[in-house]
Amino acid sequence: MELAYIPSPSRGVIHLGPIPLRGYAFCIIIGVFVAVWLGNKRWVARGGRVGTVADIAVWAVPFGLVGGRLYHVITDYQLYFSEGRDWVDAFKIWEGGLGIWGAIALGALGAWIGCRRRGIPLPAYADAIAPGIALAQAIGRWGNWFNQELYGRPTEVPWALEITSSTDGRVPGTYHPTFLYESLWCIGVALLVIWADRRFKLGHGRAFALYVAAYCAGRAWIEYMRVDDAHHILGVRLNVWTALIVFLLAVTYFVLSARKRPGREPVVEPGASDGEAAGEDEAAGDDKASDDKVSQDEAEADVKDDVTTGIKDEAESTKKT
């Protein structure tokens, strides 16, 4: 008998009348909001405008969701297109199944479109949003807990995850909570990127490359612990190979970028500082107009005093005459 374990929720959805509220969807939505919030703070600190990150996210998030789902469906096509399966389930994103590799790839395309429309360099935007993406992943992994999916090997450790569902081939028992391992790892990645960015002033996409490399390093060993069905190449899970290749690409980019473009971008959003300067000039113009008004009032008062004094002097002179 287990003395302690992490219980799984009895269900991953509750109904508010006819409206289903799904835990998996809530985790994704909360993660997106956190990523945009933190990305906005970092973008403004770099000299960008408030709201720019959210505007570009309008492009990046839908592209990312489509990319994540496409990667999952393509790499696990047997879940949707094999005998006895219903291909319509491929569109049921709320039931789980988002591949981070596809989400980042297609999300980057959406971000590039948004950045291009605003005249913003994509690497600078990626650096600002990188730790926020890691935190979004940390939050999103709890959606797997709601769905009782993507757990690891059987174990009896005190922090084991209890699986109670027996659908889709699940076997009730206690397993390694790989969703929790990855969630904690992603939080560590976010903190690492924030620290390294402050310490070394990373720019030109290197903060994002650090996030990618650090995430891949953790994903590789966590992937080894999972027991869900997956394609294998040379006896190794596909996602482990993907993590290894992407890790090498990220490290290569980091090194080459540091040699070719050391330091940070001096300007991340053209016109942002000009807008502030224009606001200061307008304020200065208002102050000047106010000062001119005071000077004009004082001058009018002096003229009135002079006229009054002249009238009095003329009256006194008439009396004496």
C-alpha cells in the first residue's frame, strides 16, 4: 500500500450548463497569458512599446497551436488513422496532444509575420518572450495531469502519480509523474534564461537559443522515462532524437551569433523612443504656452496700471490749474 502519491483528478472536465470547461484548455490559456505578460515586461525593459508583444502573439499563438497539433498528429498518426480509429479525433485538441517542436516552429513563423508587419527584428522578440514560453510550458504540462496522460514508468516513490483511468490502454497504478518533472524543469529553464540574460546581456536571439538548448537537455532524459506509445529510430524514441538535433542546432546558433553579433541590439522597436520624445516635446510645448500666457497677463496688467496712473496724474494737474 502506498503511503503517499499524487492523486489524479477523477475527471478533466466540468460542465457549466451546456458549456464544458476542460482543465487541459485552461492550462494552455493560462500559460499563454503568463508568457505574454512576462514577455511584455521584458520587451518594455529593452526599449519596446507596451502592447507590442500581445499584438505579435495574436499571430504567433494560433500558428503555434496549429503547428503543435500537426506535429502530434503526424508523429502519432496511428491514433487517428489506423483501423478502428476516427480521424475526426485529430481535431479534438482539448483531449490533449500538442507537440512542442511543431508549436515552436510554426509559432515562430507566426511571430515572424507579426514582427515583419511592425518592422521589428524577430531575434529580439524571441529573446524577450523566451522565458515566458518556458513558463507557459510549465503550466501547460499540468493539462496532462488533468487528462491522466504522458506519465512514466511504474514506481513506488512518495511522489508517484496515481493513474485511475483504464481507458485507451491505461493500467491503473502509480507511475513517475513525468508531467511534473518537465514542469519543474521548465521553471528552472525560465529562471536560467532570465539570469543569463541579465548577467551576460544576451541579444540577437541568444536568449531564445539558450532556452531551446536547456529545454532539449531536460526533455531528452524525461522522454526516456515515458511509457506512452511512440515511434522509435534505432531503438530510441523519436522525440529523443528530435531533442538531440534541436539542442545541437541551438548551441551552434548561440556560438556563431556570439561571434558575429556580440552584445545586444541597440534598438528593438523602431520609433518607440521617438514616440516618447514626441510626448516630452508636447509636454514642454504645453509648459511654454502656459508660461507665455502668464507673461501676457502680466504685461496686460502693467499696461492697465500705467493707464490708471496716467489718468490720476492728469486729474491732479487739472485741479491745480
